[in-house]
Amino acid sequence: MNTNMPEFWSQMTEQFQQNLTKGWGQAMQNFQSMDLGGAGALPKGAASQLKFDPQKLQKIQTDYFKDAADLWNQSLHNSLNIKDRRFSSQAWAGNPLATFNAAAYLLNARTLMSLADAVDADAKTRARIRFAVEQWVAASAPSNYLAFNAEAQQKAVESKGESIAKGIQNLVHDLEQGHVSMTDERLFEVGKNVATTEGAVVFENEFFQLIEYKPLTAKVYERPFLLIPPCINKFYILDLQPENSLIRYAVSKGHRTFVVSWRNPDESMASKTWDDYIEHGAIDAIETVKAITGAPKINALGFCVGGTILSNALAVLAARGDRSVASATFLTTLIDFTDTGVLDVFIDDNFVKFREMQMGQGGLLKGQDLATTFSFLRPNDLVWNYVVGNYLKGETPPPFDLLYWNSDSTNLPGPFYAWYLRNTYLENNLIKPCKAQVCGVGIDLRKVDLPVYLYGSREDHIVPIGGAYASTQVLPGKKRFVMGASGHIAGVINPPAAKKRSHWVREDGKFPSDVNDWIAGSTELPGSWWDDWSGWLKTHAGKQVAAPKAYGKGAKYKAIEPAPGRYVKAKA
């Protein structure tokens, strides 16, 4: 270090180093105590045994001192320019001390993340360290604390303390409801202003209700269309508002449309298995749609885990010689679990054994546990953003149908969940012919020989684009793969009328093993992928016939209650 550097700079640099060392130490404590499902998956002393790549470490140190010097010089000239949206308000810019504090935090945050990437370890350990550091970095932002948040302080002064009082009210409310409010949930009601497409429940068992939707066209295609949503969420992500409803869109295109509305499990379902969801969920739904419509074959769509369930149902039917499904659509679906993205940090043999011991023979995985896990995959956007707005600023989050749905969590039966963890994320058994046993048969996806439409979102953090694309290497039938912009939900729920985002297609019929090679040969098209999918589905829907005048069929499949039904309204 330059011995001519002023004493105050030496002190400031020393303070920076102390903060960085403290931050790394606390992040490593976070790493060591990470509750990966309570399994104690990390070896004792793992954090203290970490080693770093020497070259990377030297570069990190050099960059750190250079950036720290630049930060100090900019602060002396009042020229700090912070682009992070957490510190973007005028209240931060007008407070030099707060601005410097934010800039110092961002410098340390960048360095901590670089240190995580420089750890000399296997890829999984490095990913876990990065995840732990990211959680600590996100939680330690000065914007998360009233003592350091210049914007919240200014609002408290301007409102004469009203914002603080309102923030306390919001905190008490959220503690009572058991989760952080992402939207004003009082403004939404299922069946009133979300899940409003007209229809009726025409069948139910203890696993699901089957909803048939009222035709919007004088004629419908002879081959009916069944949607299987994920059972870890509620189906109305596909039917939020009329203008962004994939269900309504399908109905408007002339498809006789049905959807599975999964039951929100309670203790009476605590022993239900993966086999139960395949046999009495997906397969029963397929058979019921055939019975109601009289069609020998149907078209089906599976979204996320609903797609994984559909793939297993198709494999079981194929093993039975049943070709009831003419075509399948898979939206952001994992079948090959080689590339599972950030969720892989939670999965190892100890974690899965713990879950099997905890609930493999019975029990419930609480919906809020799942919701919390998914939120902390994006901690700044889905956790701390609302902590700051709701509690420090005393704001009521704006109405947003998607975030209301996101907060409407569902439980899962323990045996179902334990089987799913071991056979998908841990052992990737679905792509191993006859390795996974489902409904008494060995799953062999090579026999699922039917036309498929595969969709993946480019920025998906739950089903990475490589994971969605991997199904092209597994399913043997004629395929079409399309990539959309944005993430797991926003990429899927992208109606054409919005004229937002892009999608990518490739017309040469080639599916190289690496998704990046597919992307390199693809063509970007503006707007939604929905019309492309609609055109594809039309070719598998058969001729058009007169639309039905009533729901269901006869006394056996008569309308039970109006859509969206009561199953979807049950809270976790």
C-alpha cells in the first residue's frame, strides 16, 4: 500500500477490509448452517477447509483495492453514481453518507461473490457457497434497515411518523397471515376477478376436479384439449385475467378445453404417492375427457411439474398399449433432470434421505415452506423488496394478479414429494429406461412416441432453458421446440395482444445436444409464442364439429358446480 496515502484513507481501507472479512465470515457461517431441508447436508467444518484459486484471489484483491480507491475519490468529489435500484431514489442521492454507505456495500458484495466463485472446490460445493453468500449479501444491504435507509427515513420525517406506524401494522398483518405480502391480497378473490373463464366442474375425485369450459366459438375441434398444471401451485396461473388467460385463449381458438384443478392436500391425503397422482390424477383426467367427449384421442398440455406428471402418465399408458393422447405440449418442464439450475444446491443424498425419513411414509410438506424456498431463489426481488416497502416505508404493495397467485400456496403429500426428489432431482431416473417404477410399470420414455411441442423460457431460474430443451433428446416423436424471453412465469403468460418479449424458433428440424447450438441456429421473432403454438396444436386437433350445448355428459358427468370450483379455493 502507498505509504504516502493520507491517514484517513489508510483507516478507511482498513475498515473496508474489516467489513469484507466480517462479511465473508458471516457468509461462511451461513454456509455452514444452511438448512438444506434440515438434513445437515454440509460436512462439519466445511467452511474452514475452503481453499481459493491463487490467481483468482490475487486478481480479486487487486480489483478490490483499485475499486475502493475509486470509490473514495468519487465520494470526495461527490460523483458517486449508483445504478442499483435499491439505492436509486433522490433521498439516497441527496445524502452523501448514505450514498457512500451504499457504494461501499456494493463493492463488498461484488467482492464476496467473486470470492465465492474463486473457491477451489467441486461445482456443487461452489454453487452452495455462492447461494449462501448471495443470501447473506442480500440480507445485509443497508436498504433493509431503517437506520441506514435514507429513503425510508425521509418518508418517516415527511409523514410525521405515519409511515413507521403503517409499517408496524403491515408487519403485524403479515405475521398473522404467515407470509410477506407481495400484493394487496384483499383486492383479489378466486372466481370473482381471477380464474373467471366461464365453465363448470364435471368430475371430481379426492385428487382433482375436472373443469370444462364454455365454448366461445360455434364450432370446436373434434379432439378435446386437456391442461395439467403443476400440483405445487394452483391452476389459475393459466387463467388470471381474461386478457392474459391461456385457458381462455385456447377456448377462443375453438378447442373444447378441460383443466385439472388439483386438490390442496390436507391430512387426509398425507399418505398419497406419486403413483396416486399419475393413476388417479392425470390418467383419470385423460379417461374422463375421452368419456365426456366421445373422442378416442385427446391433446394434452403439462406445465412445469404438471408436465413431468404428464410425461409419466404417457409412459404408463404406452406400457399398457394405450395411445389415448395424440399430441403433448410441455411448458417449462423437466423430464431430464441433469440441468436443474439453482435448485440443485438443495439436493443431495443426505437431504433426500432426511425427507424420506421425515415424511416418506406419511405427512405433508407445507405450502408455505415451498413458497419460501422459491422466494429465496430471488431474495432481492421476492423477499427484501417487500420487507423494505411494507415495513420500512409503510407502503401497501400494488395489486398484481400474478403475485396474488404466487402467495396462494399449496401443500404436498410427503410420500409424493419424497419419491419425486429421489427419482428426479437426485437420481434422474425418468430418462433411464425402466429404472423408475410407476403404477406397476417401468417408465420408458422411448415409447412415448407422439408429436410434442416443447417450450422453455430463456431466463428461467426454476427450469433452466437447458433443462427444458433436454427433453428434445429424450422424447422420440416429431418435435417442435420454442424458446421464449423472460422467466418461468412471465415467459409463459405472455398473450399475443400484449406485443411483449420475443420468441425463438428453428425450422430446420435439427435438435443438437447442446441448447446453445440450437439457439445459434434459431431465428428471433417479436412477440408471444402463443400463436406459434396455436398453429401447431391446430394441426393435431382434427376437424371442426358443432360446439356442445351443455357441460359434461349425462348423469354421470353432469355439472357439479360453476368454475373454478371449490378445490382451488382451499387454502394451505
